[in-house]
Amino acid sequence: MRFSCNRCNRTWPDHPVTRVPCPTCQAPAGRWCRRPSGHRAADLHVDRERAALAAGVLEMCEGPKRVNRAIGPMLR
Ligand SMILES: [Zn+2]
Ligand SMILES: [Zn+2]
């Protein structure tokens, strides 16, 4: 499953944020975030996004600056 940044159109073979474990829901690297119920979460947790940035697996998006988010490769 490929992911793409909706700001700069960069694509990844997997979501870069999933390369680090999630500090919020304890999902291991390579697995999508999960809800307390155990179902797949609709979105990755924000703290995981920050952890990916800190680990260097996620770069700041270089796309259009008009979008207010600091981090690019989320899906919306
Ligand atoms: Zn981007
Ligand atoms: Zn999570």
C-alpha cells in the first residue's frame, strides 16, 4: 500500500510514521495504530508522528507552505 503526501506529491512504499512504534497505543513498528478496542485506527497518532520526526524517518514536508500543518505526509 502506497502513501502520498497531498502537499508535495511525494510517495512512500509504506507510511514513514509506521516505521517507529507508537507511544500512544503501543503499536509496534510496521503496524498501524489501533484503537483501545483493538480495531485499526482511522489515523496514526500525533505523538507517533512526532516520534517519527525525532527519529529522522519522517522529514518536514517541503510542499506548499499555505497548509498550516508542520508535518507533510499525513493522508489528509
Ligand atoms: Zn509533502
Ligand atoms: Zn498509535
